[in-house]
Amino acid sequence: MKDLFETMHERLTRNEPLVLATLIAGSGSTPRDAGARMLVGNSGRIWGSVGGALAEHLVIEEAAALIAKRGGSSLGNYILHENETADIDAKCGGEFTVFSQYLDVEIPGLIDFIEKGLARFSEKEGTWFIMDVSGNPEGVSLILAAKDRVIASLGKIPADTESLPQVMCKQSCILLERDGLRCFSQPLAAAGFVYVFGGGHVAQELVPLLDRLGFRCVVFDDRAEFTRQELFPCAANVIRGEFEVIEKYIHLDKNDYVVILTRGHRWDYEAEAFALRGKAAYIGVIGSKSKHAFVQGRLKEAGFTEAEIHAPRVHAPIGMDIGSKTPAEIAVSIAAELIKVRAAAV
């Protein structure tokens, strides 16, 4: 979702009109789930997808019509099976609904709203993106919310802003009626970060991959050459610090993940000991069996129990077994394991 907000900001500030198309509901077999989004500009689709094939082509055509008249919104229902009322010769078997909203730089407060959304990707707190999809003739209605409050809003929004976050901020996308508005809520940025200890070759492959998958990363290393921001342009933060006192820089909670990719036994030990003392949902450690045995021995000497060292949240060796060898392949195996852990927590 970060790249969606970045693309909207870039295009709108260049004075390009856009249409944000959102798949808000579906049933049966469909190419994408609720929450799939697509941006359409003057030249057609520029970001994302709501399913591809003919149905997406029809969504793009509808977006082009909104851009041509420079305003408005539309709601399209697409039937992907043989039928008498709206047959588009699709065979998937499902049906889905797409809401398309016109956006341009002249909409008061829109750029500020998008910039506030971008700022949320650096916050540890979870954030939700809520939009009115009822086709409000008064214009665009958008909300950024945390679990306990509304952070920013644009246009007409429900009056009960105190209870809105508790009702709308769920782990998955939801569609609800609130104060005469039809609100679609989607997680924008999940709570917590992936803390990557060690900024070497695997980390350099892993961090951009995780960013594409909706994880937010913080990279930690004690070496200047591996804590350059340009190595990790998509990271929420890059920290240069001392492994012996990681707690000076980082606090772990239950929504965090720890990925340990350091250059040696000593730093692995410091990072894993720090992680075991915290509440992270996942702790993964790269390395050979001999390396893990050495580090685990040090951990026992430091007072950690067998139950703590071999708890279900600890993955040593890290990643799913896909026969990975190269840094890029190892990054894929780690990302796959993190996806599995995240999915199980929903």
C-alpha cells in the first residue's frame, strides 16, 4: 500500500488526474480478493490490478470516462459466469464489485491526506484506510484511522468518530454502513516491524521483497557501510548501533518480527538474546547447524531455558525449506515463512 500512496502523490502533484478503483466485494471464484486496488491515469492503468482480463478492461474504460468528465465515481458489478443480464464471457464462476473514485490535485486537502498516509508507514502503530464507496455526490470521503482514533479525514465522514475505529479497524477488509455512508475499510500498514539484524547481501535482497509484501522493515547493523540509507531506500528506518546494547535503540512487542542475518556467532548471540527477552511473534536466525549449536550453548550459559530457545516462535534455521542457495533465494524462503506466520495470526 505504500507504493500506492507514493504513486498517487507523485502523479497528483504532477497535476495528472487519477481514478482509484477498489474491489470492495466478491463471491465465488474471482481473480482477486476484496481490497485489490488499481490506479488509472491519462494513459490507462498505471498501478495495481483488480483482476485482469476483460473485467479489468471494463473497469479501466469506466475510469477513463470519469477522467474525461473530470469528476465523480462509479460502482460496477462484474459477473464472471454465464448469465443473461451482464454476460462478459468470463468463466471463473464468481462475481465482484469495484468502486472507482476520481481524484485530482484540485480536491481540497487530498495531497495533505496522502502525505499523512505516507507518514504512517514509519509509525509502529497499525493504520487503516477507510473510504466512502456509496457514490457520495458531495465528493471524496476518506479516513485514516488507528485502533483508538481517527488520524486524518477528508470530506464527509461518519459522525461517530469515537467508535468508528473499533468498528472498522479489523485484520481484513470490511464493508459497513455508517451514518448513511457505505464505508470500506482496509489495513494500510500492519502494526509492528520486521527488525533485520545485519545489513549484508541477504538483507539487501530481503528488505525490498518484504516491502512489496506489505511488511515494514527496520535494518540494524554496527557497520557504516551496511547502514547507508541508499542500500535500503524502502526501509522504515536504518539504525547504526552496537549489538551489545540493542535495547538502547529498539523495543520489541508482540506485533514485531526479528530476522537475524549478522556476520558472525557473536552478533547472532547478542541479537537472539535481545529477541528472546522481548515479545516478538517471530524470531528467525540464519546459519549452519554448528553455528546454531554454538549460539544456543551461549544462550543456555546466559540463563535462557530450552523452552525459550526452542519455542515455536523461534525458527533456526530461518526460512522455508525450498533448497535456496543464493541471497535472493534465501530472501524468498524467509519471506515465505513470514507470510505464513502473518497469515496464521489473522
